[in-house]
Amino acid sequence: MARGDTWTDERLDDLSKRTDEGFADTRAEFRAVRSEMNERFGEMNAQFAAQNRAMVQLFGGMFAVTLVGFLGVIATILASS
């Protein structure tokens, strides 16, 4: 800005309007990004829940097989005594 330039009310109003429009665009973009992030986090939570269920089933099955094995060993020992 040159030394003799002055900020008239009209120029200040124009600057204010452009600034408001710029921030409105920024807010809209943030809303879109936030919405996309929430959607993807929802997908991730569903994947984690599915993985958690699979792990519980797997470890439950492993526990059951181990328990049956130990009971079989105990039954064999008791039967041979």
C-alpha cells in the first residue's frame, strides 16, 4: 500500500466481505473433512470390532481344545491307575 492510500469505508467493507467469504469457505471445507473423518473412523471401529470378535472366538476355541487335552491326559492317568 502506497503512503497516500487510505482505507475508505467501502474498501474496509469489501475487505470484511472477502474475509468473511474466505472463512465461510474454510468452515465448509472443515465440515466436509470432519464428516469424512467421522465416516472413516466409523469404518475403522467396525473393522476393529470384527477383529475383536474373531480373536475372542479363536482364543476361546484354543482354550477349549487345551482344556479337553488336559482332561484327556487326566482321564488317561486315572484310568491307568
